[in-house]
Amino acid sequence: MSKPIIITMGDPTGVGPEIIIKALLDGAFDPLSRPLLVAGDVGVLQRAARIFDHRAETQTVEKGGITTLQIGERQLAVQPLSSLPTEQLVYGNPDIACGGAMARYIDWAAEQSLAGEAAAMVTAPINKAAIRAAGIKFPGHTELLADRCGVKRVVMMLAGERLKVCLVTTHIPLDLVSQQLNRESILDTIRITASALRRDFGFKQPRLAVLALNPHAGENGLFGDEESLLIAPAIAAARTEGIDASGPHSADALFHFAVQGAYDAVICMYHDQGLIPLKLLHFDDGVNVTLGLPIIRTSVDHGTAYDIAGTGSASYSSLIAALKMAGKMANLKRDEPDRLLDRREIS
């Protein structure tokens, strides 16, 4: 049997558990080529099944504690990593125990992936404040996984069929972006993106567009000098290494050309610069990918959706897109970087 993809359940009081159950009941997992294993909480998943008027019965407990849930005519393999008091859980209100559980799901999935026991990990949404309250001092999945994998620098990529964006800075206040930018961080982002697109996505020579920070690419210094002092030198250095990178491009115009296929990925200076156009195009099927890790990690591109948690109305489209992308990435042998696919095969 092929190695499984692990789905981390995410926030027990968010939509993560119910989109897993909803996708299972709708048969959305059936076309996937690899088996799935949920890292989570059996009781929480049973509660999620009741949202859809189903009982989730424990059928078998296998070696290593893996539990098989029977839900209707379908089965779900679960690695129990918490046993939260479901009768006390309130949707949209995670406590410290929930925060600790979310971190355990991520840690265990990363350990299994690093050990070669899993082909990839796909993460459901978490609550960053709850994780911090539990003593986990990282602002999000990306930073936590980088630490667990012993990697100093990773890149957050958000991807859909028509657009892929990669971020130089991630979860920081907007007024700190200019202070955080430097030539090396921009160059590292370009390098990691180019390498990952070749190795994990099969692009022979990725075409990267690097955005400016300021309006009109700084207008020759009139609106700022980050372009001439930081961004352009990073692009020049990348090009001397054989990377097909261009820019600095004005962000107000570049995305038009990117979605037409002129570039394989766009390097963005800050979070919303990339995520606004990405979510405009791929709100339901966008995928978050962490580039630069020694493991494959994709994620849904949405949050815990507390306003609809527990109603059964949340869409699992992004979860399925993340699983499909992880499977395609896993099917590319990561130790054979010269194996290539046609452009845009993985999306």
C-alpha cells in the first residue's frame, strides 16, 4: 500500500472536523490515489458526523492506536492525539486544551512525514491565539513547521490553477514590512521558490515575476527606494545564478499578465499583496503550500470560519484541492530533481 497523506484536524471548534466528515460522506476522497489518515480527536469527529445526521462508530483499533471510524457506508482512519470533552466544546471558542491539541496534530504529522511514514501532510485551519495560549510560540503553521523540520527559511506559497503567489514576509503588521525586507530575504525567497517549483512541481525553468513594494515600482525613487536598494539587486543576483526572475514589477498591473500565463509564480513583498488577487480568483480552491521543507505540506487556504462552524455549510473544496496537490507532489520523486512534468501540470 502506498504511504498515506495525513490530514491534521485543525481547531476542534472550527470547521476543520466537519469539512473532513462532509468530504468523506460525499465521496470526495474516493478519487484520491493515496490512503488518508486523520491526526485528530475521535470524539470531535463523531460530533462532526452528527451535524450530518450520521453516527460514527469505532470499528477497529489497529497497531499504533489507529482507530477506524465507520460513518454510514464509509470508513475513516484516525490517529487519536487528543480526547477532548466534546460536551464542553463551544464552536468558535477554543480553550487552552484545544490549542495544545492543534499543536500535537501538527507535530505528529510532521514527525511521521520526516520519518518517511507518510507521503505528505495536509493541514486544516487552526486558531493561532489558542496555540499561543497553550505555550506554542509561533505565529502560524508555516513557522511552526519550519522549527520542527530544522529549517531556517521557508516560503509560504498560495496556489490555484491560474495563479501562484509566494511571500517574502508573512504574518507581520503592515508598518513593519519595509523594515523586515532586505536583499537576502528577497533573494532567499526567489531561490527557494525556483528550487521548489523545479523539484516539487516539475517546472524545468520557472518564470518568476518579482513585485515592487511601492506604487509604480517606486517611480524612480519618488514613492520609495526599496526597489532600487533591495529588490532590484536581489533579482540581479538571482539571475546570475541562472534563475529566470524579472522585475521589480508594479503590483497594480503584473497580476493581469500572471493569470494569462506569462509567469509561473509571483514573488510578493507582503501578505495581502499576494493573497488579495489569489483569493479573488481561488477563494474556494486555493491551496497553501510551504516551500523549502524536507517534507510535503499543503493546507486549506481558509480559516476556522467560526461564523458557520457547526452548521455543516462549510465547503471542502480547498481541502480536496490541497489533497490533490499533495498527492501530485508526492508522486514526483523528490530525490530525482531532473524528473520533469509539463508546465502547470500540478495546480
